[in-house]
Amino acid sequence: MTIDGIWKNNYGFPMGKIKLTIKDIAREAKVGLGTVSRVLNNSPHVSETTRDRVMEVVRSNQFQPSSAAARLARHEGATSTVGLLLPDIGNHFFFEIFEIIYRQLRLQEIDLIIFNYEKHNRQVIHKVLNAEISALLIFDFQLDDTEIGLLKSRNVKYLYVDHRSSTDHCIYIDNIDGGKLAARYLLDKGVQRPSYIAYSPLSQSDRDRQTGFSQELARHGISSYPIYTAQLSEQSGYGIARHILTEQATDGIFCFCDDIAAGVLQAIREAQMPIRVVGFDGVRLTGHIGLSTISQHPMEIGTKAAQTIIRIMRETEHTENPIQLEIIPSLIDRNS
């Protein structure tokens, strides 16, 4: 993009004219983002020479800062909007995090827009940009380089939730440790023939949970175990559990998530089989049905996600080190 606001179509999408960002103004005026923000907000803490240089760039390009960005820079939450890329709102874990984020942002008078997202659908990214949001929360997946480039071209700040990134702001769970906790739970309950139900399609969090599960079982002399796959729903968990029961090859099942585990537990109880079950997430549903689970503490994740995205939105200076918050999982033993 050039300073006159023409999109050069580096990402393969015809954009035409777009709104200039303060990042573009800062680059042209050869100052920091914080300096541009202070000039636009009439801060007295800027020299007249610098103010004149910035304003000359602003005038020459007919730049008009959005009201949301200006108010946010003054720490006024009203009219600011956060976008949320959510792959599946039917997932109880995601919904509980979203619920906390929504409540926290509303306290700050910040609106929330949900975008239903399929991985690497760039048309959704364009909808995000057209919504003129102040920041973006991204659940459970990594954007590709093209998508990141589109966001950065408009200076849209973002935070990964339930996904680890070495280069970006993120809140993530130690899934390997969670897998180890699940293995210890089953072993402590006397399980000798454990099995695992993965989520299809396989994700990085799934792989990490399997890694931790395998490592802990190996420490106790179990080198292999059956692995099944299910969709992310109670119905799918119920169906695969009925199949597992006919094989009579396991006495303990670790499920990728609580939604799957809830269906598995129902099938086992109906069959009155002595098979242990442990889920993963720690959603409220598990308390109602007596399901043991490895908790990711969704309330804590939601609270930290809301606090962190507000902090990121209000930053005016570029920071080299991204905010990276690790959530430590814990076992909730309900003797299932």
C-alpha cells in the first residue's frame, strides 16, 4: 500500500481505495505510532516541529481517524468494537469463554461482533476489515501469512485464544500437561487398558493431548492403546462409545473434549459397563452429569482474554515482545 491509500493487491484481492491508518501516517512522518496518536488527540506532550510534520502528512492525504480509534486512544470505551473469529459456537468450551468475554467488554461499553469462521476463508477476513473493528480475538487456530498481512495493513490488533503462537499475542493451555493428567487419572482408578477418542479433523491441541497421554502411559509400561475419532458433539461421542463397547477392548477412555465425553459417559451408563471416562475442558455441563475432566478454566481464559484485548487496543507504542499467557490445566475428579 502507498501513502495515497491505493491498495497494491499484494494479497490477490481487489480493494481499491482504503482508509489510511495511523501506522501509515507514522511511517510517512518518520515518527512512532504513539506520537501520531498524541498529535491526533491534541496532546501537549509533542513538540511543535513534530506536530507540524505529522499534520502535514495528515492534511496531504486527507486522513480522517475513526471515532472508535480516537476514543480508544483516550481510554474511552464507548463505540469501540471487538471482533471474534469463532469456528464453532456450539462448542460448550468456546461458548463459556465467549460468555465471559462478552460480559467483561460490556462493562467497558465495548461492542462484540462474532464472525463464523472456516479456516483460511479470506472473505471472512474482508468482512472483519469492513466492520472497522478496533481489535480481533481469534479462537483455536493460526491465521496464514496472507490473512495476517490483511489485518496488519489496516492496523487491526489481534489476540489468539486457546492457541499458542511464538510471535503473536496469545492465551494458551498446556495441552501436553493436560494429557498427562488424564493418563494419571485413569491409572489411579485402576485402568489397565486405556484408549483415546480424538477429534476429527486432528488439531494441534489434539496432538499435544495425545503426546502427554502417551508419555505418561509409557512411564507406567503402556506403550500402545486404541485411538478412535469422533466429531465435536455429544451425539458423536455416544455413537463411537457404542462401537467401543462392542469391542470390549478398554476399561478407561480419555476424550479430547467434554462434549464428546458427555456422550461417551451416557452410553457407558446405559450399558452399565465398568469403564472409566475423563473429558477435557472443564465446562459447567460436567458438574451436572458427574463427569471427571481436565479443566482449562474457561472463566479464567475469558477474563484474561477480555483484559488482554483491551490492553492491546489501548497500546499506542509498538512492543517487540508479544503478550503470552499460559493456562495450567487441573483435574476435577468426579469419579466417573
